[in-house]
Amino acid sequence: MLQTILFIVYAVAGWWAVNKVWFSRRTYIVGDSAKFFGLKLGAAVFFGWICIPIAIIMTVLGK
């Protein structure tokens, strides 16, 4: 139960971080929104460990 809650918190933090670091740089025209959100969720889970600290630093520095 605790692992599930921690995974959900990690996924949410990763989603925020990936949006701040990666997906905020461009405008995306999406034909299949489910595929796009799946890509963002996959990036949040797999790259969250590196994007979360970068997003926190970007937020603190105001970029």
C-alpha cells in the first residue's frame, strides 16, 4: 500500500518535472491525445529521477 502511494507521488512529481523541463519548450500539435499523454506519463516515470531535481533548480532560479 505504501509503495503504491509513493509511486503515485513520484509519478505526479515526475509529470510536473517533465512538463517543466521538457514539454514547456515547444508547442505540440497532437493528433492522438492518448498517445501523447502516454508518452508524457512514460517520460515522467522513466526520466523523473533526473527531471525532478532539474525542475526544482529551474523553479528556484526562476527560469
